[in-house]
Amino acid sequence: MTSHQSTQTMKPATAAKKLGVYLEATPADFREGVVSRAELNELQANPPQWLQDLRRNGPHPRPVVAAKLGVSIAGLVRGGVTEALTTEQIETLKQESPEWLVRERATQAEVRKEAARVKKKHAERND
């Protein structure tokens, strides 16, 4: 009896998320097909030009936008950013530094500070 290993595939949305790109900006053949684990690994190891361009210029999905701005995804929504942004738009926002962005960055800094405090407290307790 031989075992057959089936090819693991994923929806384009899952693959785009793993690649850190905005699905709607990917080529049609990527959006309309399925992506195997081997294809995903190949895209990660040797990104084609379209993937390099998307990663460099965008539009970027919300998690990437949030990370580039130093805020949470919820912070983006509170700031009124609901669409994917290009790298140029993100840089413009950073330069303009609107009040909501300053506030959300401060909030994010407090969240990180508190998480570090809690982690340190747990580490001390476990020693």
C-alpha cells in the first residue's frame, strides 16, 4: 500500500496574505487560480517582477500599511484609512503627520510598553 501525498493548495487571498500583497493588485491569473504550497515557496524565494513591484510600490494591504505607519489596523480605521495605500501615499501621510496618526502612534507605543512590562513581570515570576 502506497500513500499518495496530495498537493496542498490555497485560495489566492490566502497566498496574497502570506506574500504580504494586496490581492486586487495582483495579476488576473494569480487571482483566478489556486496556489500550491510549492508555487508559494517559489514566489517567496524568487519573486517575479510583478510581486517585487507590488511589495515596493503597493498598493499595500492594511496590515502592511499599519506596520509602515507604526499603528494598529484598528488605528487605521479610526483614522479613516480603509483602502489600500501605495508606498507614496504612506510616505505622504508620514510627512504630513496628521493628528490622528500622531495619536495612534502614541497609543501603539503605550501598548508595546505595557506588553513589555507584562512580559518582564511574567519572566520575573517564572525565575
